[in-house]
Amino acid sequence: MKTKTIIIAVGAIVLLASVGGFILKNKQNNYVQEDSKVVANNHVKNEEMAVASTTMSDKSVVQEKMPVKEVAKITSPWLSFTSEMKEMKLKTLTSTQYKVTQEGATENPHTNLYDQNFEKGIYVDIVSGEPLYLSTDKFDSGTGWPSFVKPISSNAVTLKTDNYLVVKRTEVLSKIAGSHLGHMFDDGPVERGGKRYCMNSAALRFVPISKMEAEGYGQFISKLN
């Protein structure tokens, strides 16, 4: 009887040990699985942070990695002007703006938009937006049309001989859009070069200095001071 009782007790102990070992093993497996999940989640989070960091880094250095021409298009939107864009813009012009820029017409003097405008800023092509003249180079010629002593740069405009009238004149066209802007004469202020770029207001758009940065002309602000 005692022997049987001892055998049963030993069996119970063995059974409990087996069950305990199984439970312990399962707990260990669960811990391993949970640890794996934590490691995996941390890995994902680290990758997401790395991607986010890379994205932010890419944005911050995008201009450094881009070719000079591509960077210029961001800060100088007129450089990306296309013939398709020109066609669309021409449809928005007034009758006078179209006749002046596309047909070489001349607007009426004194009653035009910019003859007496001397606010600080920049004058750009009404069609393409390319920069043409600075307000600091504008002067009152008394002719009734906005006049400038020089363009914003030597290659900002194209000069062409105009034989339309009996007297030969020098036509001024924008470099990118090819818009007719007006004419250049040799009766400007002698102390400022002697040239008079007589422009049509209808061919121009004035951007005040307060809006130049926002519209992509920030690089020219220092030239106005």
C-alpha cells in the first residue's frame, strides 16, 4: 500500500514537472516572440524615421544637387517659358497688348499705364514674365511713353533694324518671347549713356519691390538699392 502511494506521488511530481516545463517553455517562446515583435517594430520605426529624415534632407539640398539650369528655373520661372505657354498667354491679352506685342503697334502716348509710374520695382514682359527694366533706370523723357536708359542686362532684349517708317529706327524685342516692346533712340541722358529705350506700357508688367521675391525676381532686389 505504501509502495503504491509512493509510486503515485512520484508520478504526480513528474507530471507537474513536465507541465511546469511546458508552461515555462511557452512563456519563454512568448517572450522571444514579443521581443522579436519589439525589435521588428523598432526596425520599422527606425526605417520610417530614416526615410523621413532622408526626405527632409533631400528637400533641403535639392537645389544643391540640381544642375544650375534647373535651379535657375525655380528662382527664374521665365526660363521655363514654352511656345505652348505663349499661345495660352496670348489668349488672355487685351486687344492693345496683343497688337503691340505681336503686331508691332504703338500705343497712345501720355494715357498709357506706366508713363508716370516711378514706384520702385521691376518691369517684365507681359507675355513671358522675363525681366526687362529696373525702375532705377527709368526717367521722364517727356515723350508720353515709359523710357529707360538701359535694359536690366545687355542680353535682356534683342535689337533689330526697323524700316517701317522713312527714318530707320531700332526695334526692341524681348529675348525669350520675342515680344515687340518699343524702340531705342540715341537721344537719352548723355550722362547716363545717351540711350532712350522708349517702351510701350502695353508690352510690360510692373512688379513692385514688395512682390518681387514672391514672384521669382528676388535676385534683382539688391540692384534697386
